[in-house]
Amino acid sequence: MKLEINENLSHFNMCKVVLGDSWVFKFSYRNIEYYLDFSDVRVKKNHGYLVCRIDGEAVEYDLLMWLTLYFGESATDPYAVTNSTCSFVRGDLYFKYEDFIKYIKKVEVRPLKSNSKWKNNYIHKALANYCLGVQMADLYMPYTIGLFALSIECLANAALDVRGKYSTLGNKGYKKIINKAFKYKNNDPERRAIIKANIKFIDQEIDVISHVRNAFYGHGLIYDVEHRRKLSLCLSEWMVKHGFERKRGKRKWFRDELLERSLEVSKFSMFKLAQNVSRLLFGYYLGVSDKMPFTEYDFQFRNAPWDVIEYGHPERVS
């Protein structure tokens, strides 16, 4: 199916969008008029959208990256494919036009002129690595995890604002982003307990991202006996947290001798959690986390109920 120069399609491969009565939404990005059309016939119903630039010129690539961050589904893939194989993973995503407009107004001013060039470069690299990770999806797991790790690292370095001193994922520079996001919201003891639990949750997810990245992406520590043991232990604790194993249980899903096989079986959940932790940290950094749509299953190891699956043969459409 032919696409005009002012059009771009995004196919949702892991979730279903839920709308109200309207299917077409106009918006402005950097004083240029666009519209999202969720009813375009080139996109499967409730599984994507057309973004169109009204003046006939090409859609800005920066906008496509921000849309990828907003929906958690790739808008940057030039070879988009309809594929419902993984449509059960995230479940229903509720689109709210008012929140979308507020999000666009917040991101269209990026890069900030008040920021130094190197800091804006870190933010751009964080977004670019995130978008590439979403585009590669589960097909290249667990290597895709490395891109989300790089995204979080770049964002953390932008937040730390120390030129010439690169902070790795293990230095936990991302905690500055979280602490700043919750700085004025921790006066209530009950609220403080919830925030503490959320920080602990994110910390453990990033620990998994870090261990898997070191094992497969760049360092190749999956062949190191000691690191395999640490990775197995980290992933076993991860399974306990999500309620799939008992603490000190005898049966372990992630055992040294079955590590690669277990990672293959769990790749959908691992990808989903790594992607959405990266999205959430971006939301915290930009101050738009409450405007971004997350599904019920975005932060669960468990996927959406199987009955929502409607399998279709993968078909290249643009």
C-alpha cells in the first residue's frame, strides 16, 4: 500500500488502543498542523494509526520518535509490518486526547535552548536508543535490552549534568531522576511508603536490565561462570517479586544449565518491562509521566489474558 510523503503509519504489535467516539485527532507540533487517524484502512482496527502532516511536507522524524515514546509502539520503522503474534503482551491502551495534547506541548520545545549542547545530545541519544529498542522488539531479545540500558544511561547522565564524567547504569544515576520527580510529593507517610515501594520496584527492574545487558550486549559475560550465577540469582529474585516463584523455593525457572532457554521463553515479559521502565523514567525526566498512557500489564511479568489474541500472518504493508 502506497504512502504519501506527508504520511507515516504506526502498527501496534503488542497492545490494542481503546478510543471514545472520535477516531481522528488534530494537533500542532512546532506550529505545524498534523492529525492522527486511527481509522485508516491501512492499519488494523484498534492496532495503530496514521500520522499525517496537513501542509503536504514530510513528517518530522523528531515527532515520530516522541510518538514512539508516547504510545510505546514504533512509529519510526520504515518497513512497518502488521503482526498480531504478540498482541496479547500489553493489553488495552486508553488514548486520552487532552493528555496527548499536553504531552506534545511539553516535548515540542525540545531540545531546550537553555541546555548545553552535550546535555541535549544525551537526551537525543536516550530517545534514539529507546526508539531503536522498540523497533527491534522481542525479535532480537535479549540483545534489545542493551538499547534500553543505553537509553537509561544517557538520560541519567543528562540529569546528573556533569560534563566529561560518564555515569554507567551500575552507578544508579537514574535515581536522581526519580528523586526529583517525587521531591514535593513525599510529605504524607502513606504516600511516602508508596513512593518507596515504587522506587524499589524500578531499582530491581533496572538491576535485571543491567545484568542481562552485561551478559549479552557488549561484554558477553554470559560465558563467565560467576556472572551466570549472579544473573540466575538476579532473575530468580525477579520472579519472586512478580509472584511466579517462592522465596527459597527449590524449583528455579532461571537455573544456570537452562539460562538461555528460560530467557527465550520469558523474552516478551522482559522486553515489555525494560521498555516501560525506560518510558517511565523519560516521563519522570520530562515531567509528563502522568500524561503518558500505560496499560494494566505494562509493569507486570504476566501478560494480558490470552483471549484477546487474534492471530494474523505477518504482512509487510509499507
